[in-house]
Amino acid sequence: MDFNLESGRLGLRRFLESDGGDLFRYLSKAEVVRYEPYDPLTYEQCIHEARSRARSPNYWAVILKDDGKLIGNIFFKQRDPLRFMTWEIGFIFNRDYWGMGYAAEASYLVMRYGFEVMGAHRIIANCNQANERSWKLMERLGMRREQAARKDIYFRRTADGKPDWQDSYQYAVLSEEFKQRKP
């Protein structure tokens, strides 16, 4: 299999239209999408999502090199204004592969690509403050917490139709900081 980026255990490639079944294995789980701006997806929605991601340069499929399984994905997109050379990274992985270092390994590959190939000046990431696994991963990647915002975002509404406001963190790392750290 050809990968755009790879490490010892992982290969990263662009999504294929045929990746819908693999997406369903994790995007259909409430625990996995708990902090995402959408509810668990149906099989049909995952088929559509795979087709959409296959046309987008912003998603990386994370593949185990030893068996070819798609176990998660990385979102990586340049933010406006483009002249500031800032990219945003996000990650979501199949629950069966949490705690094994795959998210850190894949995110590091994409961040290195961003700084070394895309010329990024800065990479940011956002998460819900309650998502401790996510912000601890950002810290392991050498990112620093730059913002703690109270009730600044919502994805869902309460039973009475009001926004269910959530607190968030923003993390960031600069190119020169990233280059100084050891993988």
C-alpha cells in the first residue's frame, strides 16, 4: 500500500471512497464522537462521509501498516487568513486503539509535514475542556495551552431547545518550538 506519510507502525494516506465501512466502525460509536459536532453516524452517512473525505485535502486516513486497518483520521486544514500560515489539527480514533500511542504518532507525522513541507508557522488544536484525553495528547505533542474559554461553543441543544454551551481549550505550537522537541 502506498502512503503519503509513514512511521514504523502507521501509514497515512488520503481517504478512499471505499473507506465508509471502516469509518462506520468508529464514527457510529457515541463514546468516540462525544465531543464532535455531530451524533453517531449511520452506515449510510459513513459511506457518504468517505466519499466526501476522498475529495478533500483536509483529511488523512490512519492505517495500521501490519494489517492495513483504517483505525482513525487526522483533520488538518489551513486557517484564514492564509498569510498567517496557521493550520488546525484534529484527531479521532477507533476506541479499540485508544491508549496505544497511535493518535500521537499520526498527529506528529502530520504536524511535521505541516511545518517541513507546507511551511506552517503555527499549528493549533481545540478541544472541549472535559476531553482530558485530547488535551493531554496535545501537551504530549509539545503544544501549549493558549486559551481557556468558558461556554464559548455548542454543538447540541438541551431538551428545551437552548444551546448546550461547552467550555473549550485552544492549544498551539510554533514551527521553531516543534523543531526543538524530540519525537
